[in-house]
Amino acid sequence: MNDFFRHKKEATTRRDFLKKSSLGFGSIALSSLLSPGLSTAQSLINDPQHQMDALARKATHFMPKAKRVIYLFQSGGPSQIETYDYKPALSKWHGQEIPPSLKQTQRNSGMVEGQSSYPLVKSIYNFKQYGQSGAWISELFPYTASIADELCIIKSMYTDAINHEPAVMFVQTGSQLTGRPSIGSWLSYGLGSDNKDLPDYIVMVSKSHSGAQPLNSASWSNGFLPSHHQGVQLRAGKEPVLYLNNPHGVNPNDRKKSIDYINELNQLQFDSYQDPKILSQIKQYEMAYRMQQSVPDALNVKEESQHIYDLYGEDAKIPGTYAANCLQARRLAERDVKFIQLYHTGWDQHGNLPSQIKKQALDTDRATAGLIQDLKQRGLLEDTLVIWGGEFGRTSFSQGRLTANNYGRDHHPGCFTMWMAGAGVKKGFVYGKTDDFSYNVVENPVHVHDFQATLLHLMGINHEKLTFKHQGRRFRLTDVHGKVVKELLL
């Protein structure tokens, strides 16, 4: 084996030497243009993996406002009418048929096409105004209401998709079809890593008490980008990352030696064929080895004080809960993980909405507010962007039978609410407006592609310039759409 390696290393031609040298010298020049978090010029010379990776990355186009993102994705489509879009006019129309002229302005899913009646329905929950902005927030979210002055609430979001999986894919990847890179993968590809011992992109999923739509792992896929940019899912329990731990009876030193030999073979293959997929394999092996030490440390919440658990709630002590994942997100943010995605399922309330959404709010409200407060007290909110929202909204008419305290709402792409907090966005600010029925946007519409363009802008990226050539075409997160919503920015 050693003779084979030595023979291959000695068989370097003059052309190979010039090619590798030019790549290294080019990397020196490029390193001065890249963001400070990328490797130094000397390390680029010594590490061919970083040579290739650096040349594939794009430099930040301007000074970023945010260094990292924590995306609290509420999967299933939270009802804007029960959360942040207060509609007192629905009280007057409660039980009456939605005007046909209004209903025809939006698509409705096949689940309500057979209904003989479409009665408008008010929320049974009370709203109050909070903060300097006077934002209307439901009584379901008392903890979030207490941080109203930190929030930038967008009430005029709208999307192209009407069913769950295409809508989730659209928000996360910019396309309703699977196979495109997710936001976190684009950021990993475009910006690189600030922590070599943890992935750039980490995903955690918490389940609700009620039944929920399943999530497709394509939502955090790398798509056609190199595979080391995919999201790494952390699971609750003894093995947060599958197959990361050494098999029983395997010595860690032996594991390291085997990885070194595999990487040498992979490097020889790359030298022969120049296939960038081989470099991704090398990076993944090395990252997996480093994660054996870094992941247990990052997820060790035993050192957290009771004061922290008071912020997030006692559920934060139970692995796999939304509260526990929020606490883990803060620990990962401290370690400069670029994109941290939390999915909380169970917001799909076609029936029995009042009781189900109350359970969802109890699951998430305290921990969400606690995360914002925790980041702020540590000085991390200044350069961390926190996002809360789902894939679409809900209809203002009831799905199925309407009774005194029970109703459901169908999918509604025409308008929904999201909020952001932290780096680069206005505090205590409400943007956009819907009509009296929360059925159509009437002021300052924000399309999903606009939201994505704004997110990239806050990370220092021009969304039109972060591209990747695939199958003869240059792709980007926002496809051929999107504009930065500058009114949201500081």
C-alpha cells in the first residue's frame, strides 16, 4: 500500500506541477477578496480541498449585517388570523357566506371544493397591541408579545404553492419541485464556514402533540451543489448524527488511520480525474471525524443554569422538544454555525383549529421568546437573524362545519404572516397589510422570492449573483425573480 502511494506521488509531471501551482497562486489572490471567515492564503496553498472550494465560492458582495441565521419554521401553515393578523371585521361577518367576488380572487384547494357553504369565521382569541409599533398579537403568544419591540412583522407575505410539500419546498429552495438547493446550502456554498469542526448548515425537527404533515428531507438538501453543503440533521437521543460514533470495539486511533488512508486514496483519484465530487467526499469524512468531538460538546446542555431553563421553559430539558431545539440553536449560534434550521410540525389545522393551535402555541411561544432574549443578553442578536413563519396561511372561511367554538381553516397562499428579529432588520416594525378578511394583500406585498432575496442581502449576498451552473444553465435561489425589501432593513 505504501509503495503504491509513493509511486503515485513521485509520478508528478511538469504539467501537473504547473497546474497545481497556478491553482495555489490564484488562491492567494482570491483569498484577499473573500470574506474574513474563509481560509488564509497559506492554508489554501497547503490544502488542495480548500483550493477547489475557495474557487467555487463567491465573495460577499457587500458588508453583511448578519453572520448567521436561525430559522424557526412552523410547518403546516399557521393561521395568520389566530396569530398576528387581527381582523375585527370578521366578527361582523361571522357565519355569513364569503362574497363570491372575494372567494374567486384566490385559488382554493380540492379539500373545500365540495363544500356547499363557505361561512366566514372570526378568531375566538383576543388580540391586544404591544410595543412601540402597536403590533396586534394574539393572546396565544404572551411571551412573544413581551418582545414585540424586537420584532419586524411582515403581514403581507404570499406564495405560489397551495399544498404542503410544494409550499415548503418553495420557501426553502425557491422551487416547488424537489432537487434544488435549500437556503442553508446556498449560504454554505456562497459563504463557507466560520467553524471547521461543525457543519455550516444544521437542521433539527420537533414534533407536535397532534398529527402532522411529514417533512421531506429534500427541504434541507444540497440539490445540485456539492454534497458537503447539505443540511446535517441532529436527532434527539444518544446518537444525534447517525453513524457518527465509532462502531463497538473500534479504537478511535484506528478509525482516524482508516479515514486518512481513505482520504489519500480519494486524493489520488482527484489528482487523476479532477472530479470535484471526490473533494466533497474527503471533506465529509474529515468533518465526520471532527464532529465526533464537537457535536457532544455543542449539545451538552447540562452546563446550562436554571436561569436559562426559566427563559426557554422546562421542556428545554426534554431532548427533541421545540424548546430543547431552541436552546441547542443558541449553543450552535455561539459556535458560529452559519444556518440553523428548526422545523416544528403540526400547524395544519383543517378542523378543531381552536384547541390545536392553542397546543402549538404552548409548545413554541415561551421558547421562541426565550431564544430572542437569550441571544440578546449574550450580544448575539446583533449579528444573528431569527426568522419565524410557515409555508402559507389559512382561509378566512371555515373548512367543514362551523359551530360555536369549533372550526377549521384550509390552505391559503394569498396572504400570511412571518416575522424576523435581530441583525439588520427594523425593530418594533409592522410591514404590509391585508384586506378586512385577511384574504388578499392590499399594501406592500412580499413574495417568497422577495423574502429570500432580502435574507441573502442581510448575509452580504446579491441574490442575482449567487449562481451555480447546472445542466447548461446558471441557477440561483430566487430563480429569475425577487427583489430586496429595503423597507424592512435598518
